[in-house]
Amino acid sequence: MTQILRARRGEITPEMQAIAADEGLSPEEIREKVAQGLIVIPKNKRRNTRPVGIGSPLRTKVNANVGTSVDWPHADVEVAKAKIAWEAGADTIMDLSTGGDLFRIRQQILQEIPLPLGTVPVYQAMVQAREEGRPVVDITTDEIFQTIEVQAEEGVDFVTVHCGLTRKALQHLQREGRVTDIVSRGGAFHAGWMLHNDAENPLYEHYDRLLDLALEYDLTLSLGDGMRPGSLADATDRAQVQELITLGELIQRAWERGVQVMVEGPGHLPLDQVELNIKLQKSLCQGAPFYVLGPLVTDIAVGYDHIAAAIGGALAAAYGADFLCYVTPAEHIGLPSKEDVRQGVMAARLAAHAGDLVKGQRAAWEWDRKMAQARKALDWDEQIQLALDSPLAAELRRAKNPSSQENCSMCGPYCAMRLVDEHLKER
């Protein structure tokens, strides 16, 4: 039985208890939100791992992507990146591997990292078809569902499934046109499959079959945004909005069956469209948890895309996004290095925290207050301890202040905190 069905029966599960303690909320409040579908707990019934809650009114969570490719089939390195993401504070991991031993990397992450793991199962189906010398558009509906079931049986906690990219959404793309067409790999596969087979998206047409699998394993569905804009010029067009409308309908069907579900969102958005996109999703999808990639607020930040994404992510979280997918400095260029992964997680965590302050999260405000008090007291050790990235803060403190343990090299004897404190004490 799924978390949502158990919540509707009035049961407070151990996972709900753990999330309540972590978030500083009552177990009953968590149970109620899970029952309504406003909080998801991605945790496959076959896996024993630390539960993570995603949704309102919880703190904004962060996901880190790892994964091999044809040009980089090194599973051990990608597992090491996943560990770095975990140590840096990511809440979940997604394995997007498309090269090498896909089974091995999933198994290692599932066994070695106690975070919820997500995948895009159609990637494995595509890799298998390619290895067999078949065009990916020849993949059968049964093969897609068999892959989903295999990964659910392994213990994967949530899956991205591009159910909302229908023939109708594709027609909008064909009629309206785009600068960057489709940038989602899963979205591109389904678009190509529909055009080649002159048929509807199998995940949409056989959605009840997908819900059956999700029910069996308590597999959380992350409804993918195959039509997400890959450039500012394509933001919030008819193809994107049509897919979102369909996803809203699929959310309702999942809730009726007792399946946990969240919705993925853009993508590339100009700053003035971030609020619109969050509110549109929350309205059309009745408050279901919203998982956004960035969003990136400019197309030109190559090498700094983690910053472009953090700007958009902070706004998105402030307006109600529940889950941020990190973006690394290597986005649009190649697979990220270990350091890229760490920087991506930190940038996304910073964005999530900034959004949580706007949401009025008490823990977020208390964290900032403690830092302000430590700065007032010139308590360098406490400042380092409270920093988002404590190791980096300690390293900078040592490197930038070689001759003083009391002041910082920015102000020295002219420290504003010290001067004002001395004069206030005189009065």
C-alpha cells in the first residue's frame, strides 16, 4: 500500500514521523498533506533508506543528477559524484546514465547512498535498443513498461515519465515552431516515437498500466516536461502549456488511484515569467509538488549556468516550487566533474534556502539569525560552522587572514562591528 493510501486511512507511517521530526512539523500535518497529494515521500517499498518529503509546507529540496554516457561509461566515477552530492547536502539523486553498465551504477547508488534515487527508465530502453542495432523508435510499449518494472523491482524510488507529451502537444510544436525545438532527451524520444509509429504516446495511452506499477511498489511518478523550453525564446509557449494541462489531468488520475506523483517544470525562463509558470502549474495541477530544472534565466551563462539556475531557482522556490534540480557549471558543455557537481549542489541549496526565507520557513530564518549574531560577535568559528559550505568557509578564512585571528583582512582595525560595539558600550 502506498504512503498516500495509508495516509488516507489515518495512518501515520514511520516515514511521516521521520519527516515531521526533520521539518519541525506535527506528524498529523504531514499525514494530512500526504493524503491530499501535496507532499510526496519517494521511497520504494523494496528499499530501506532515509525518507525525504517533497511539497508544501516543507523546506525546498534539491536533486543532483549523475550518470554515464557513451563517451564516458565510467560507473565508479559517477557513483563517486553521487557521494559528493550527498556529502554536499543534496536531498535526492537521479541517475541519468546512457552508457556502460547501467545496472551496475544503479545498484551501487542504491546500496551505497541513503538518498532517494530517481531514474528516467526510457533511457535504459533506448540504450538496449541501440546495443541490439535497432532504431530507438522501434522500441515497443511492452519494452518500455518492462524497463520501468525492472527498475522498480530493483528499488528505484521515483521515475521521470513523459506521459504528458501527447500528439496534441506535438502538433502545437509543429504549428508554432521553436528556436530550440525539444531539448529533453525523453521528450525527443517520445516525439520521434509518435511521429515514426503514427501513434499516441504509449505512457499516456497506457497510463493505467503505469499506475498499476506505481501502486505495487509505491513508486513515485515524476511527470516529465518533455516540452520544457530550452531557450528563453521558447518559454511558456503553447506546446509547453498544453503538456502542463495534460499533466494536471494525469495528476488527478494518479491521486484517484492512490499513487504519489509530482510534476516537472522548465527549463529556461526569463525572470518575469518565473512567477507565472509556478502559479500556472500550481493551479492546473491542484498544488501537486513542483520539480523545476533551474530555471535558467539566461541562455548565455556557459560555465556559469549554476549561477543562472540559482537565480531562477531562488525565485521559483519563493513563488512555490518544492524541488530544485541542480545545474552545474558544465551544463550545455559536457558531463560535470566532481567539483562541478559540488558547486551545482551548493548553488541549488543556496537558491532553495533563499526561497525558504520568503516562504517563512522558521528553520531558515533561525539559521540566518544565528549567522548574524555570530558576525556581530566576531565569532569566526561559529560563522564557519553556520556557513552553507563550511569547508570552503574555513579554507577562505585561513587563506585570506594569515596574520590575524581576530579581524578579517577586509577591514582590519577599522572593523565596523568592533567600532560600533565599542562606542555603544560607552553610552
